[in-house]
Amino acid sequence: MVFIYGAYGFTGKQVVEFLSKTKVDYIISGRNEEKLKEIFNKISGNKPREYIAVSTEKISSLRLNGINLVVNTAGPFLDIGQGVLDFAYNNQANYIDCSGESFWAKKLIDQYSGKFFERSIFLSSGVAWETVAGELTVKKLIREVGAENVRGKTIYLVYLAEFNMSPGTLQSSINIIGRGAMLWNKGTVKIVNPFERRFRFEFKNKNFLATNISSSDVLNVPLSLGEIQRNIDFEILFATKREYFIGLMKLFSNLAKYKIFADLIKKVLDRFPEPDEARSPASALAFLLDGDKVLHRTVIDSKRPYRTTAKIMSYFIERFSEGKVKSRGYRAPTDLVDFPEEILTSD
Ligand SMILES: NC(=O)c1ccc[n+]([C@@H]2O[C@H](COP(=O)([O-])OP(=O)(O)OC[C@H]3O[C@@H](n4cnc5c(N)ncnc54)[C@H](OP(=O)(O)O)[C@@H]3O)[C@@H](O)[C@H]2O)c1
């Protein structure tokens, strides 16, 4: 049985919509009973078994029989993810989420991988457009140039950041930029200042400026590459056509270090409308560099990152329900399931 927390959020309800067209046995959950009831009544097709209203503070003590996968779509995860993660562990269930927060992924790896391993269950963060788009793009780059030509080099994974964001994503972004950035240095993770790096490139006849802001890909991508992870430097950058945007983000990142300010912005962002996905391109570009010189570049264009995230999660859940996902401890998403590239590029 699959347990979905955050089922009526922008991402959660799209996951539920996909699952209603499958044979997966699932329960929906979240903190608001009214919203759960509304979505439960709306679903036609494969309905969830039941809905369970429970807060993130109380969920860890909830015991349910027969749950073997917990799917968490309620973020920001560093703020509210702990209870749902403990719920999975306490019920001896596997755990996945759609977080892009690098420090959340680091916590799962450092503090939970061993515990989950001992119980023969797995956990994975970033089962979403990001990091699956990043993992697939970098793997494609390595296939194109050959693994032997990557060793000793640097890979930049660059996302175009100009898509419309949901309140949950904007709130998670405050966690991402407020906590610093990470750098993968041949198997070691270093914490650095965000916005330190500047990287210019042309894409589709437009000039972009990228800067380093780490999402959970900074860990998931190298982990998904096997032994090559110890031979490369790797970094995540976000690119924009509007240079002032980077100055603005830098200002926010300095302010977001103060909890009172971060909490205030998150409250304001909670009132933001749902994003217009039609205006959301979401390309991932992987650059292979030797020093400053770009040796190769690979792109996977995708659209509608939230819909893609729901597709990725549902694809994962279906494979899991068919008994095809078996592992233990922390795993990068593409280590658990082979996602086809079309999952990113198709509508
Ligand atoms: N990595 C990726 O590519 C990717 C893609 C999509 C989403 N995400 C991440 O997924 C998360 C959700 O995104 P979204 O677009 O679905 O956001 P959203 O529409 O704002 O939904 C957020 C969900 O979290 C719940 N929530 C918020 N605070 C809560 C709390 N204190 N206790 C219990 N539930 C709480 C909300 O429920 P209420 O209505 O009750 O507040 C809602 O169900 C974000 O962190 C986002 O960054 C990542």
C-alpha cells in the first residue's frame, strides 16, 4: 500500500490524478481534512482506499498496517519533512519525496541511510523533475563523450530558472539559497557561498548568465554515476536571461539567513497563486569543462516541471507496486528506477 502525504498540493493532486488511472493501491493524506475530502470525492477511476488527516507534528506516531511506500509531496522539507520521514521509518516503509533541497537530501544521506539500510528499506529525495532531469542529462553527456573522457574534469549542470513557481517551491527556494551551496569535489562535499560562480553561455540564440545555487542534484547526480563520482568535480547552476535577477536572489539569500525574515517571506509566499505551467520551459543543460574551456554540452528540454514531477512520481509508484523496485539505504532516484527520457520531454 502506498501512502501519499501532501495529496492536495499542486504536485500531490497531479500525482493522485495519475494514480487514479492505474491499479495502485493507495491512501491519501495531508493536514487539512476538508481539502482531503474534496479531492477524495472528486476522483473517478481508481479511488484511494481512504483519506487520513494528520499533521506533520503528529504523523510520526501513527501506526498503519501494510504501508510499504511513503510518498511525500509536502514541502518545504527542511521545515516540515521530518515527521513524514519518521512515519515511514517507524512503519518500516520505503520513502520517497519530490524535494529539491540539497541540505534535506544531505540529512537523509548522513542521518537516515544507515538506519533505513538496517531495516532493509530504501529512501530517496528528488524523485521529481529535478533531480531526474539532471541525472538523465549528465548520464547522457557521459554516454556521448565516453566515461574515460570525463575523469578529472568538471561538470556543470545548469537549469533554466525562469519557470513559474508554486508557493511550496518558492518557500523551498528560501531554504535552498539561505543555507549556502554545495560543491561535489571528487567524492567530497564542500559547502560554499551561493552566487560565487558566474558562467555565461548561449542557448537558442539567447545569452544566459548562470550562477551556483545547489539543489539536491549536487548529491544525487554524482551518486547515480557509480565509480566516476570519485573522479569528477560537479556543481549545479541556475541560469537566467535577466542579470538583475541574480543580484535580487543574492540579496534574498543574505536576508534568508535570518530566520525571522525567512519565516516572514514564507508566510507571504503561501498566498501566491498556483503557477501557470503553460509558460514554464524547464531545460537541463550539462557542460563538460576542462578548466574554463567547454568541451561538450548536452541538453534535455522539458516543459511543465510540476506535471513532469507528478509523472515521474507516478511512474516510480507504479514500478514499485509491480514489485520492480528493491533496494536498501539512500539511493539516487535513477538508481532505483530506469526513467525513460520521454518522461521529461513528452506532454
Ligand atoms: N524537485 C522538483 O523538481 C520539484 C517539483 C515540484 C515540487 N517540488 C517541491 O515539492 C514541494 C511541494 O510543491 P508544490 O508545488 O506541490 O507546492 P504547494 O502547491 O504549495 O503544496 C504544498 C503542500 O504542502 C502542504 N504543507 C505546507 N505546509 C504544511 C504543514 N506545515 N503541514 C502539513 N502540510 C503542509 C500543503 O498543505 P496546506 O494546503 O494544508 O498548507 C500542500 O499540500 C515543494 O517543496 C517544492 O519545492 C520539487
